[in-house]
Amino acid sequence: MLKFVKHNLESISGVEIFPIISLLIFFLFFIVLYTWVFTYKKEKITELSNIPFDGDDQNNTIN
């Protein structure tokens, strides 16, 4: 099966750049995600993590 795929890919000009581009996109995504997570304000993270414990039971009543 790999021979079938390899044979078809050989007919595409410039196909050797596609794995490099996909690897760059992969690493760029995680670098951006890493910087976004570590630059997020700690106060906001604390606020969001305490949402389940706020005690607002209006939507949690069982009838």
C-alpha cells in the first residue's frame, strides 16, 4: 500500500515541502498555545477555576 501512495506522490511537483510545512504548522500552534497559557493572568485563572464552587444553585435544583 505504501508503494501505491509513494508512486502517486512522486508525480506531484514540490511534494517534499509538504511534510516540512505541516511540521512547522504543528510546532507553531503549540508555541502560540504555550505563550498564550503562560501569559494569561493568574487572577482570571483563579476566577474561572472557582466558578463551580460559587454556590449559585439556581440551575442545579431537582424537582
